[in-house]
Amino acid sequence: MHFDVHGLTHTDARTIILSSGLGGSGSYWTPQIEALSRDFRVITYDHRGTGKTGGEVPEAGGIAAMADDVLEIALELGLERFDFMGHALGGLVGLDIALRRPDLIGQLILVNAWSKADAQSGRCFDVRIELLERSGVEMFVKAQPLFLYPAVWMSENPDRMAADEAHGVAHFQGKTNVLRRISALRAFDIDDKLSEIAAHTLVVATHDDLLVPYTRSIRLAEGLPHAELALTNFGAHAVNIVEPEEFNRTILRFLSDARPEIR
């Protein structure tokens, strides 16, 4: 597993691991790294099958196998406890770790995540798979921003869209990996286990997310025993990129809120 360490370097520093969504790249969190680095040791990583980690996503194992990759990083760093922030797929990874290894998770941040996939998300996955299978990598990558960003933000950032498209094609993770990762997303279902997760959790969502309806985040906030919901009107699926300053203020406030450890 390829990972990068940012911010504080001493081994006893409070550590937060950041896990991205379907794209799997640690660079997804670039708008958050500087803000978090002042007070944390920040770990970003490329998911198996993507970026500098490379390789192939296991055919079986689903989200649990992806969570095992994070546990591998934690073991290499000697972490006995860490905070965790996950976006979409990365949020599911965090939920899996919080269920199986509650001793490791301090505070948990879930960004446009879910306990069980919604039919609307399934419709979006179907469209993306069809594009990949029938129209190829270029069209799959070209359509990706439609599921991530508000229309007005895309209109105002054409250079960013072009650069992201070129990068996405050049560093495409491979059809097999994408299909296996989408399959893992669809199979994930811990809806009846939310009450077992004790971690203090911030659930972040936006009303205008096309890919994951905000009602999925409301379900998380209502089902998790120690959760709070940060729901905003604008920012779509990639709200941490679209509205980074507000997003960073929200997560830093949550992380700085000292809470007693839950057992």
C-alpha cells in the first residue's frame, strides 16, 4: 500500500487517515491537507488498484478487503488509535473498521456515505458502467464530473475540468478494478448494524448530491448512536473540493471537540 504522511511528524502526534471514494487517489484530499496538517499527522493513501499502490482489486472481499488495506497501513505506522475521514466509498471503509475494530477508531467523519446503497446511486452506477463498457474509458472519465460537482461550479472551472479529464484518462485504474469497486459499493449493507458503532461521528452531506441522496446521510446520523449531521445546500458529491473552506472549518470544529473515549 502506498501512503503519504503530511503535517506533524512525531510518532505520538494525533493521526487522521483520509480515504477517498471510487477514484481511490490520496490526492483527492489536497484541499484538506494543509488545514489538517497544523494539528495532525495526516495520512493519505492510494487504494489498492489505483495510483502508486496499483495492482488489482480482489474479486472477493468487498469493502472489508479495502478496510484491511487501511489496517495494514495502521500496523506499519504502529497506530493504536486514529481518527478517520472517508468520502463515499472511503466512508464505507471507515464504517467497516469501526464495526470490526472499534478500539482503533477515535473520531469518524463520513462524507456523502451510506449504510446501504440507494436506488438512485444504483441508477448512476448503471449509467457509468454502460459508458465504460460501450463507450470506453474516455467517455467514462468525461462523465465523471457530472456525478461529482454542481453544474455552475463545472461551468466556472473549465480548465480544472479539462485537466482532471486528461489526468483521469492517463491514470485510469482499469475496467476490472472499477467494476469490482462498484460491485463492492453495491453489496455493502450494514443498515441493521449502525447501532453497534460507538465512534463519535460527523456525517457530512449536501442537498444537491446527484450520486448519493442526502437522505442516506440522515439515515446514518439517526442510526449511529453518537453522530451529528452537517447538511448544507451546495457542494454536491465532492463538497470538500467545491466548498473547501467551509468544509475544513466544519471538520476541524468536530475534531477539536474533545470527547470522552467510548468503550
